[in-house]
Amino acid sequence: MIAYGEVILAFTIPATSDSASLTVPASVLDTVAGNDTDSIQLHPKSQRSVRVRWTEGGLPREQTFDLLPEPKHTPRALPDEWTPVP
């Protein structure tokens, strides 16, 4: 989950190993934003931080971010059906 003030963005993907829920600051998106289409990897470093790895300009990058506390509310369940928006 990405938190920015009172707004939370939840991004869910199939996990290839043990699943985890991480809440990171929105600044992570600013840091990894770019033109590369390579994957962004989140590796829990401790209970309070996460190591983020990505590629920028063909060069590997890595930075550690502090995790945020888990949100106090539960995000809504995703809908069963999606409707395209024109």
C-alpha cells in the first residue's frame, strides 16, 4: 500500500513467494518513477524498513525506505466485475 496523507493506494499482484503487506510512503513512487519498464522489487529489510530495487537508465538502483504503520481501516474489497470507462 502507498500512503499519502489520508489517501491509500493498494496495489495487489500475485506473489512468487511468501506474501506480505507493506505500507510505504508515496515518496517511493516519486523515487522509482521513470521511463524504464523493468520491475520494481520490494524486499522487507526489517519490521520498520523496506529495500526497494529498480533500474534507471539501464543502471541498477537501490534505496531503503521506512515503512509506515498499517492503516487503521480495512480497504474495501475489490469488485467482482469491472466496467470500462470511455
